[in-house]
Amino acid sequence: MNPMISILKVSCCLLMLVVLASCASFPLLDTGGIRRMADGRLVSFQEMIGELKNDRLIFVGELHDDRTHHALQLEVIKALRAAGKQVAIGIEMFSWPSQQALNAWVAREIDLLDFMQVYRQNWTISWEQYDTIFLYARNHGIPMRGLNVPQEIARKVYRSGFASLTEAEKSLLPPGITCRIDTPYMKFVRDMYFGHGMGGSSFEHFCEAQSVRNQTMAWLAVEYLTKNPERVMVVVTGVGHAMKRGVPEEVSQLTTMPYKVVLPMLSPEAMRNLKRGDADYVVAY
């Protein structure tokens, strides 16, 4: 074996140990930090989990580059397992064609370096943002389901709009996917991602791509849970998808499965545009 490869593998093993040791280094506020949107009451983390465990789908939103948001996602996964739930993790960061690699990762059939390579083919955000979630899933045999559309499809819709897709490209999407976006959702997306100056076809194409992703993630999550009725799924995804006007709204078009949405505290402007009905809980650190 190439000595350099051996050194890299040893280094990666050490990295895994360091990451696992640091999993508890992002403490969640147990009192006073979680607002239940239905009644505006502050609740503890355990109170929230007590309600979440009755749902099949739990969306926990994130800003992709905020590690505290990923810590919240992991804490929810851990707490649901501790409550006796069989958890699966739905992942925006992987498209559905990468499912074989996700299965192999959880089954310990590929090593860290190989999995990191697949991750980087799917997602541009630093691996370190998600490593604790991926390693926890591997160490505990928790299924992970890739929920995103193929990269080439997303890029084409972002660039040229949904109408530019060929029939062959549309065949890579779940059945019934269309392009539908509502005005309140577009306003939230504009304020969240672009500011007030963004407009024109490029913004419309971005919203179309968001819609295609929302519908695809909903369809794949529902498909998985229908085939695995013993499981609940924690969906790890961006705030724009996790809010109820995003993927959850598409879920409600497909099934009556109960779900809840947990969002992290966002910027003041984003919070002003967040309606009470957009989330079940908002968590501050």
C-alpha cells in the first residue's frame, strides 16, 4: 500500500475520534431557548421532543454554514432515538443517485476518504459542517436517505428555468413534478437569499429550482416512510426548504403523515418575514 494513503487513513481515523469526542460541545439551551409557535410559549428541549416523537417527519432547518444549527439537528436525532424511535435521516446534501454510497457508508462498506469524495461531488459546503451527523449515523447504523435532485438538473433549472428541461431530464425527477411557487414563499426566498434588489428571470429560475427540490425531497421522503412504516425521518435541510411553505407543503399534497418543523433563530429581517404558521418551534442558542 502507498505509504501516503496509509498516513491519510490513519489521520482520518484520528479525525473521527476527535469529532466524536466533540459531539457534545454545542450545548442546547434546555429552558428558555425554544419557542412553540402555536401558543408562543417557551418550552424545554425535552418538552419539544415529547411532541416531535408523535410525528413521522421532523424537519430541522439550517443555514448551511452554521455549525450550531447542525448541532441542533444532531441533538434532535439523538433525543428521538433515546425516546425509542427508529430514526432515519433525510439529507438534502446528497442527490438520490448517490443512495448506494449512503447505504455503503452506514453499512461500513466504504471508508471515510471515499465517502468524503462522494460528499464533495454532491455538496460544496465544508465537510466539517456535517461530519458529526454523518459519523453518528454510521456508528449507530441509522439509515440516511438522499433527497435532492441530480446536480445537473438543479444547475440547469437555476440557469435556464424549469421549461428548459428535456423530457429525458424530467424523467430523472419523481412523477408529477411541476413548477409551482407561491408569492409569500417567493418573498421569503428573496429576503433570505437575495435582498430586495434581486429580480428578473434569474430570481424566478432560482425559485423554480427551489420548487423542484421541494417537491422532489417531499416525494422521496414520503416514499421512504411508506416503505418503512416503523421509521420516523429527521430531515436535515436548509431553512428555505424546511419551513412549512417549502417541503412540508409538498408533503401535505402527497400524504396525511404528521410532521413538524423546527427552525433555528434567524436574522431579524428573516424572522420578520417568518409567519407563525411557518414553523412549530424556533430554537435560539
